[in-house]
Amino acid sequence: MNGDFTAILDHLRGVLFWLPRWASAAIVIALVCAVALGLHALALHFLRRSRAGEAQFTKLLLMRAANPTRFAIVLMALVAAVPSSGLSSAMQQQFIIPLTAL
């Protein structure tokens, strides 16, 4: 799975070869975060529409857990995307260290 993810990001960076390295890395990271947010919204939509979303407690739980889970999904997407984005290792360290301190 990780190999497929890296292959997809490498292909995307190959398509963006004409951009500077920092710009293509920013686009790759933004797209990974957008996909993560879309998957989170889709999962939340299905959970709200399922039978589990009918109970009052479950509705409240889903409503309150939406923001923390969204943050966690984006954080995981960033940690996975930054090493494959094409940034130098010094830039990766400056980007990842504040994220892992959260």
C-alpha cells in the first residue's frame, strides 16, 4: 500500500516537472490533504446516514468527534505525504517536527 501511495505521488510530481520543487511539493501536499478531507467527509456522511446515526447519543458523538477526527486525518495525511513530496530532508525536518509535537 505504501509503495502504491509513493508511486502515485511520484507520478504526480512527474506531471508537475515544470514547476519549481517547492511549488510541486506544495501542490502534492495540498492534494493529499484535500483527498483526506474528502474521505473524512464521505465517511462522516455515511455514518450519519446509517442506522447508527439514528440514536441521539450517536448523533451527538458524531457531531462532537467531527473536528478532532478531521484534524487527525489531515495530520496523518501530512505525515505520510511530506516524505514523498520531493522536499529536501532539511525542509522535511522543519515541516514534520512541529507536526509530531502536537
